[in-house]
Amino acid sequence: VQLQASGGGLVQAGGSLRLSCAVSGGTFRRYSMAWFRQAPGKEREFVGVTRSGDTTYYSASVKGRFSISRDTAENTVYLQMNSLKPEDTAVYYCNAIYQSSSYWGKGTQVTVSS
């Protein structure tokens, strides 16, 4: 299973970005798809997850601003990020989870300027 995240970049505070994570291999619809992020000098933290039944959960720090969706036809999960803040600056990673298996992609950098 391979995951490829894209869509990161530099944006001003208050702006929006949409990250994508394309999944190849395995059975996409079975996976819970999560997003994590890691800021410089900090531990990787949970951002949100969409489960195979399309239930979504978000961390308190992004709830109401970020949303996760998935396109089963394209084997892709998205992270729509609105009202971005400088503290959202981090490398964002996608993660595919199914039973005891967990797969990570390389991250994509998001930088929010004040």
C-alpha cells in the first residue's frame, strides 16, 4: 500500500488549502484514513480521521475549520483546511489503517504566514 500526499504550500492566515492523499494498493474502502501533522520540535499529532463508514472525527484544535472527505472512485482522501492559523504550520501526513495494519505516506508541508 502506498500513500502520496500533496497540496501543501504557503498561505496567509485566514486562507484555505486542500490536501490530497492518493492511495494505491489494497482495498481503499476498507481503510480508515487519518491525517496527522508534525510541527518543528513537536510530536506528531492527530488531526482527524474518516472511518470506512464515512464517520469523521477531528481534534479540538481543528474542529469546525478542517474537514475530511474521501473519493472512493479515485482512491483519494482530502483534507480541506479553512481559516488557517500560523499554528497550523506543520508537515501533514496521511495514514491508512485497517485492522492491525497501518500505512504512512511522505508528508506535505503547510506553512501559514501571519
